[in-house]
Amino acid sequence: MSYIEHSLAHSERLIYRAHFPWFYPATAWALLIGTVLGGSIAFASGYGWIGLGLLLAGLASFVTIMLPLWATEIGVTNQRFIYKRGWLSRSTQELQLRAIEEVNLEQGLLGQLFNFGRLELRGTGVDDIRLPSLADPLGLRRALQDGMAAAAQPGGVALPAVEQRRDEAVPSA
């Protein structure tokens, strides 16, 4: 069970879970596969230590890129925004939706083409929260704005459950 799901209150529902862009894991896998192939060729050519060094460098690169992806959770519930980092030691930044004042988007030309960007949240009485580059930053911003609008209304408004990503299978009825 993820940190976000484990930390939900009884009346709280997850409405959006952020994801990292596709090219982060693709880069990690490409580095790993490339160094394994290079190491295999070096080992077969009689350069065992070079092959082993390439294999270890590829494995280290893979873990260095993927560990932050595995250890980071970003989500929006019907009551708060949650940003959790860390695996062995945990660091969280949580912000009540009614306390968020601004949600700013940074997205360059490549970000618009490949649908990734950064969000920065400004809240009352807290430090700014600057998120890493995420896939579909407009979807996260939309979920935050919907949650902020619902939190501002007395009694709250029901928000939909977690959105399906485009590349996830949708169960048929």
C-alpha cells in the first residue's frame, strides 16, 4: 500500500495521482541495456574487468535514475495535496487544499510537445512547494483547482475518484 493510500482519513478520497514523464524510466532502461551489452562484448573480447566495470556503472546509473521515481508519491485528495519523497527515510509536504493560494506552471516548448512540466504551489503560512518535472502537469493543476474550489464551498462537493492514465487498461463492464 502506498503512503498516500495509507495516510487517507476516513472521509478522504484520492482524486489524482501524479506520474513522472515516460522518458525518465526509458533513459534508465536504455543506459542499463546499453551497458550490459557493452559489458558483454568487452567480456567476450577478453576485457573482463572493463566488462564488469560497464555492468556496475550501468546498474548504478539505473538505480540512480529510478530510485527517486520509486520513492516519490504525489497526489491530490479531496482535502489535501501530498508530496512524499524517500524510501528508507521519508519526507512529506502536505498542504490543505483550502490553504493553497497559487498553482504556477513552468512548461517550455519541449514540455508542451511531450506533455511534461513543473508546478510550484504557494500556500498561506507555508514555504513554496516546487515539484519535479511531471507528466501531465495540467491534469495535476486541474485536480488541484477542482479540489480547491470544492474545499472553498461549505459542505464540499463530491469529486471523482483517481483518473486513469491513458496507458493503463480500463476495466470493461
